[in-house]
Amino acid sequence: MVLWHDVLMNESITPATKRALRREILRSRRETYGGEAARESARRIRAQLEKSIDPWIDAARGPLVIAGYVPVPAEASALAWLRRKARDGHIVILPTYEGELLGWRVWDGHETLVPSRGAKFGAEPTGDSYGTEGLARADLIITPAVAVDLSGTRLGHGKGYYDRALAHVRAETRVLTLIHETELLDPGTLPREPHDVQIPEVLTEAGLAALSRPA
């Protein structure tokens, strides 16, 4: 079995070893964050969002456009927090499968989400469409990831959806990535490619962390 710390020690990480790294982290996630552990993780993440992000939202003194995502099993989840924000009057948009791109639709916090046509996309809303450039209208964006290192490199699922979507983000928009605390790695440990978008903040069950830029 290939262990992910062994992959990280490889001085020349190839596409094949990057895929092996992704598979191993996801395997570890499924084993660690199932059942009651998933519920406890979601509770702790919601508490951290309420502590670290709610005051910032309240200071805005108006409804914000908040982009989130619907987690797949064992993925870090902010869905309960997003539901509350939608019911409080903020505009919550969630991703939809649009082939090579992500689309974005409004979720009111009440609507039952429907199964997605995209593999590993989970469920989707059917509310008003913000199109494939929807993140250009967001004030806060919460992205998923397989892992993130403390220099701001994000390991996604390998399809580049979020790298393309984040190209539309305004400079003043707040962007943070949500992962489990075991998936936040030491600086410089993830392979970084030219198309990878720098992640400025990450939130886990342990709290919010600002990430440094690679030297």
C-alpha cells in the first residue's frame, strides 16, 4: 500500500504519484470521518464558522452572496451553517454540473437538493441560476479540497473545476477552503502547478488559519 506521507517525501512528484496521494488521503478520510465522526466534525466546523466568520458577515450590514458546496460523504461540511445563512436572508449559491465548468444556483435553505448528473458532485439546488461565472458576484466563497498545505497549495479532485471557477473572483472577495484538520499539511508539502490557485485561508475543526504565500 502506498502511504501518503511516503508520496510526499518523493522529490519528483509525477501525475501518477499525485493521483496516488489523492487516493490515499481520500481513503484515510473515509476511514476517519464516517458515521458519528462526520456529525461531530460538522458540529465543530459550524462552531468555528460562527466564531470566525459570523462577526465578519455581521459587520457587512447587509445581505451577502455566499458560495458554498454540498459535501459528499466524509467531506468537511458547512451545510448546516449555509442553511442558516440562507434562512437569515443571505444569498447562498451552490455549484451545479455544467460539463467542464461549474454552474451556480441559489439555495434558499429550504429546498430539497436534487442528485447531480456529475460524478462525485453530490446534490444540487434548482434555484435561480448565476451562470458559470457566478463566483464573480460572491462576497464569500467556501471551497472544498482533498487537502491544503500551509503555503496555500490546494489539492483538489483532479478535474480543475475550482481552479477555473476561481478565475472569476473579485479581488475583494473573501475565499477560504474547508477541510478536516488532518488534511492541513506542512508548508510546501503539496505539489504546486502553474494553474493552481493560491488559497488565502483555510478552516478546519480546529479553527481558521491564514496561509502564507510560497517563497
